[in-house]
Amino acid sequence: MPEIMFMIKLSNVSKSYQVDEETTFFALRQVSLEIKEKEFVSITGPSGSGKSTLMHLIGLLDKPTTGEIIIGEKKISVLNDDDLSSLRNEFVGFVFQQFNLISKLSVLENILLPTVYSRKELNYDPQKKAVDLLNKFGLFDKKNSFPNKLSGGQQQRVAILRALIMEPKLILADEPTGNLDSKTGHEIMRLLKDLNEKEKITVAVVTHEADIAAYGRRIVRVKDGKLVKS
């Protein structure tokens, strides 16, 4: 069998913040982690453990204070802000607890939003792809609706479609069930699991809930800024 390559690799990564002249706060300390292609990884830990900081680094929303993050053969440390932004747009699709849909835009317009800001030339028709996604996930009849007319589960599905429109290598979901009831939350997790198993999309979910973390085929636990299991 061919070797499974890592999609993103963190090597001895630390993230610190200067509180005052004498005090430095370490959100992460010497973390090394690989996420491989087609994996479903759950990142879990108590509040303040550092899992949100780890998510920001994996999602290329921040750079480490020390250590290196590598995607393929690209070292994040040598990229300028524009290059990092372009790579983030192409590499990762985000799904957030608060959905982060634009209230003044329709469902279809929300899904298309990442393509509007894309700097790369797309090899597909974004409008057609968005409609195909809406059909596939049973939301076509909502394409002209606004977010405030949708249930929480429908809003989160729209957020997932928005993440998929750029054909990302990684779906990174931050507490994706946090604003949903238990039944709807598990429906969203089954959707993410299907994307991983059937579409072979790499998925990383950040959660503090054990039953949600259990959907991952690998669980990474963070405590006091360190990995305690990976």
C-alpha cells in the first residue's frame, strides 16, 4: 500500500504572549502533531487547555512563536501575509460554532462568498457547484432564504457547504455542535463523518464534548498547552 502522507505537520510548536515586561504566557508548549490525508481527527480538552490556539495554528489563522508548521513542502514561516491568506483560502474550509453566516446575504450568496475573495483561478463554475451542493444536501429550496429564516441545523449545513465550495483539503470545525441541540448536533457530526468516509475529505473537529470527539478516528487531547495523547 502507498504510504499515507501528512497533510499538515507541526514540529515543536509553541505559542506565547507577552503579558507584561516580566510575564510571558504560553498557550502551547513544544507541540508536535501530524494530520494525515483522509484522517478524521478530534482535538479535545478543557477550557483554557490550548485547543483553540492549536486550531488557529492548524487553520493558518496564526503563526507559532517558535517551531515550524509545514503543509506539503511549504514552510509557513517563510510566507508573507498575502501568501498565507491565499494558502489558507485554498487549503482549509472553516465551520464555526456561531455559523458566521452573513445575515444580509441569501443562502446561495453565503455559500459563494469564499469564491468571491479567491485569488486563484477556479476550474469550475462556482454558481453551478453551489447549486449542486445545495441539491446534494437537501437545501435547494432554501437557496434564496436568509439565515434568520433557517433552523440552527440548517444554518450549520449552509456553513459546511460554504466550507466545501473551494474544494479544501481540510475541513476544520470549531465546536460545530455548540449551538445545536443534541439530536441536531449528532446529525451534523454524521454529515462530517460522511464527508470524510465517502468524499475522502480530511476533517479536524475541535470540541470539549466527549461524545462529539468520539466521532474522530483519532483523538488528540490537549492539557495545559501540551498534547497528552495523540
